[in-house]
Amino acid sequence: MGEIGESKYASLAAAIRAGGEGARRAMDELVRAERTHLARTLWREFPKLRDEIEDVVAEAFERVWRGTEKCDCFSPDGTYASFRALVVKQASYLALSLTRKAAARSAKAEVMSLEEPARDGRLREPFVAEDWESTVIEQVEAEKLRARLASLMGSLTERQRIVAHILLQEDVSDANAAIVGALGCSDGAAREAKRAVRERLRQLLQT
């Protein structure tokens, strides 16, 4: 279903204000009209969430439905454009929240991971986070964590900064290969550089 006109929207908004089963049917019609437009908007703005777009769209419409009494877009003076803007705002908020959580998980994994083999070839024991790490990494938003890490870059050597930037980039699928390319070193040296930078960042986070 494509876009609806202002006159059609006005009648649907009136039905929603009236409540009852008619309100539910009117909202369903609006959802059918807007679902594709909203999904396309999110695909452009949040490409990394494409597997979760349908869930975000559904939740955004549900939130608008639950708050119909507070939505000016459903008032007699409300417009189709204001409804669209509200739905996009709700969906963007949800998508941004998911993006932040994903970034926080990524930052934590890159900084704290000790899953690589030690230099003697034996696997390390799983790293157990101390209380300070749980506080700093698990209980802060991704922006604050990344800002903190960025502020620590000045305490690293130029070589370490290059490695740290690579580790903290979300779109790097193979950090080891990226380090090899950036530093012109061997694969083994790249792994050791990653280990050293992670350890250095952990030390700095404690200060």
C-alpha cells in the first residue's frame, strides 16, 4: 500500500481518537501504508541493523499506538507528515539504542579479549573481569566508553595508536590482516601487537 492523502489520514486519525475496534483497524491501515517507507528509511540510516529492521519497525508502530492519547499527530490539527515524522523518530531512537549496545559489545570484546594463543602456543585461561572492568565497560554507554578510549590514545606510541584505531573500528572484519598491512609486519608480530595494545589499554583504564 502506498502513501495516503491528508483527507484520508484525517479520517483515520479521527477513528483512532474515537477508540474501540475502529481505532485498531485505522492504526493497522496506517501501519500497512507506512511500513515499507519506514523500513527503507532505516535501511539507509542504519545499514548494520538490516537483520533487525523488521523488529524495529514493528516496535516503533507499537509504541506510537500505545501513546496515541499523547500524540499530537492524532489531534484534529494533526497531519500525515507529523505522523510520519513521529514514527521515524521512534524507530530511529530504537535503532540508535541497538547500535549503541552493539558498539559497546564490540569495544568490550576488542579491548578485553584474551582468546588468542599465548606465545608458548598454549591457550590462555579465560580472562575474568575485575569489578572496575564491569563498572567501566558493562555499565556505561558506548559513546562514553569510546570517548574514554580515544582520550587514552595520547598515552600510546605511534605504532600502538595505529593498532588501537584498527581494533576499535567496527567495520574491520580481519583486524590482524589490517595491522599487517598498516605496519608492514609479519602475522605473528601483528598478533603480538594486538595483545600488547589490549594490555596497555586495560592498564590505562584502571588509572
